[in-house]
Amino acid sequence: MLNNIGLPGLLLIAVVVLVLFGRGKISSLMGEVGKGITAFKKGVDDGKKELDEQLSDEVAKDVTPEDEDTKA
């Protein structure tokens, strides 16, 4: 059903949305969408940093034996 929309159908939908909501409402809505995307990307970056810190802490642990008898 949605495969047959095409460019004219999309333009018609855009015009109807513009008439219903007005230019100001649509621009503020797009601004909010942009803020949401920015916040999402920041959250993903913070999560990656946190995981990298956890991994580097685990890798950087000292694994040398404490007594001389266990050395190879």
C-alpha cells in the first residue's frame, strides 16, 4: 500500500500538513526533533565513554604474581 505513494503523494501530504499545522508549529516541532536527536547522540557517546572506561580499568589491572614461587 505504501509502496505506491510516490513523489506527488508525498508532496500532497506535505502541503496538507503545512496547511493543518502552519509553518510556525512545524518549525518548532522540527527544532524539538533536532534537540531530541542531539540528546540521543550525546547519550550514546556518554555510554560509549563509560564502557571504554570500564574496559580499560579491567584491562589495566595488575596481574603479576605476588610471591616469587608462582613466577614462571
